[in-house]
Amino acid sequence: MSCESDGKTIYESAPTTDRNAELLAKRHHFDSLDSLIDYLPRHANVLDVGAGLSNLGTTVAGARPDVRWINFDFGYSDPFILDRARADAPGNISFVAGDATRISQTLPGEEFDAVFSYWMFPHLSIDSELPAENAARQIYRVAKQDALISIGPKTDMRLFPLLHEKESFLTYKESTLHEDEFSKEVVLATKLGPLVRYISRINNSVAAQAIGTTVGIQRDGFVLRVYDRQTNTYVGPFTHSGSRIIGSIATAACRYVVRNPPHFL
């Protein structure tokens, strides 16, 4: 199947998120953010694939000046996203725009002591498993022997999966683990069920187009705001502008469902 949706690739249309460092450290099987910071060896090279606007890298790099951290995300090709990601970033973190299925074309092989990724892989396998398998192979190739690799969240294939986010699929690159086996395990662990894939496909197809950016939602604690491109600000969903934006998304979503009805129900 195609990896495109209404003329846009899954990399262009997938939402850009801003999960916080403490949450992500726990999703990657650490007791706390401090535990992750302490775990990394001296002068470690670390890669976060699909980092988006997460502050995990900036926080760890700020606490560990010896660490070289790279945030890798397709969204960094958008200056709006890149400027937000770089804000207040320390000098030992880099932001690299690129395709997750071709990481080794940009970054050297067997370079990284740890590789993290969270919520990118479920999007990569929405239409086909092939992009996720290719991205997993790329992560395997750029990781050093014995490197920690944590990719999440782990999901399940039920029609109605649990709503809470789960921990990651965690392993270490060992000589006995072949990259094909690794890629299959990653896809199996992170692939969404059919209903959630369908909902995600709708979101990826209409939200960015309606809002004007993949950074459509900004979170302030438990408060969500949506991007208003008319004013270049984030507004509450119950304001006049917010209601207009959500209404346009809902209308576009309904049109999508009419054109692309689900076949699994």
C-alpha cells in the first residue's frame, strides 16, 4: 500500500508532539529522568528518532555536557517546528531533519550508545508495515554493539486497545540479534489495532491540512490548545477561534470517512 495520504507522505502528515522528559524516561523503562541521565556512559552518543518537540534530549544534554545527543525528525524540515525545538537547547544537542527509513544516509553506522524513539513507529505502520520495518533496520545499523534500543509505545492488535500509553519495547544490540528479526519484533510490538490505525489515518489526513501545521496541539499541563494560523497563536478549544478550527477538522474528518469507509467493522 502507499505511504501517502492525500498527496502527503506519512512523514509529512504525522503529528508532531511535545511529550515531557520525565514521562518519556519512564516510558523507556527508567525509574526517573535522573536514572536515565546517570545511565548514559561518559561521552555517550545518543539518538532520538522522531523526537519532535520532546524536551528529553535538551534536558539530558543540559545535565550531561559530555553527552552528544541528536534529535532526528522529518518535521525539522519545517522552520516553524525547528525553531521551537531549538529554543533554549544546549550546544551538545543537534537537530537533524530526515527520513527515518534512511537514517544511515545521514548519520554514520554503529555510532550510538543508545537509541530512543516514542510514538513514531505506530504511525509508520498505519498503512503498511514496510516503513516501520525499514526504520527499525536503520536504527539497528546506526546503533553500536551492546547499545540500548528503546522503541515505543508497545501496543496490541485488539480492536479497542488500552487508552493509556505503555512502556517501550527495549532491547540491546547483540551479535545474536539479526536486524531482520529485530525489525519484525519492533513492528509487532508497536503496531496499532485496526480501529486506532483507521482513526490515526483520518487524523494524519485531515488535521495538518485543516490547522496548517503538524504541531496542531499544544499542551499546558492538562489544558490543550489548538493552533490558529490566522493569528499564529494557540487558542483554547472552546473559544470562538478554537471552535471554528475544531469544526473544520470535524467536517474534513466526516468527508474522509464518507470517501474511505472502514472495512474492518
